[in-house]
Amino acid sequence: FDIAHNGYTILYAPDVIVYHHRRDTFRGHLQQLYIYGRDVATLTKKEFSFNKLYYVLPTVGLIGLVLGILFSFFSFYVRVIFPLIVFFYLIIILFTSIHDDLRTTLQVWATSISSHFAYGWGWIWGMIG
């Protein structure tokens, strides 16, 4: 963001390889995504732009989940529609998680869902802090 904001150009170099440090544990992975969400929110607060709104999608999902659970106690329509929305989300994530064996598929599925929550929670804290 700072490079583009300061008028510099980012060049594409197809021969450059970037190695991202991945965490060795599930907890470390979730912590990495939490921090990433928090930092993206901080950058978003600093310089808001409509073309960066996709960064907030996991947070919208997290807030939607919490509100859907709460409102389902009070509204028949939410009680009917909300589980369908959650079901479609879970199915979409499942289809994007399919691997050769069932165990890996379920692990990727659960990790993807948890990653969305960790990033969303980090984004919330980044906006508050």
C-alpha cells in the first residue's frame, strides 16, 4: 500500500520466487492469520479504499454468524434461512477442500473455516485498536 501510495511502481518479475514462512502448528497458523487480519484492518483504517473491501469478507461472515445465531432466537424467518446460508458456506468450503483422501479433506475443510474465523477476529481487533 505504501509503495503505490508514494507513487512508485511495483514491477512483475516472473523469475522471482517468494517463500512465505508458514507455521508448524495449527495454533501458530491461526495466530498468523489473526495477526494478518489485524494488520490489514490497521492499513484499511489508515487509508480506506472501496477496492479493498474484499479484505473484510471473513469478518462479515463472522459477524453474520454471531448475529444469525442471536436473531434466530427471535425470528422464525432467520431460524429458517440462517441454517441454509451456513449450510451453503460449509458446502462451498468443503468442495474447495477436496483432496485424495477423506482425512486430508476434512482437515483442510476445518482449517479453512478456522482460518476465516481467526482472520475475521483479527480484523475486528485491528479496527478497534
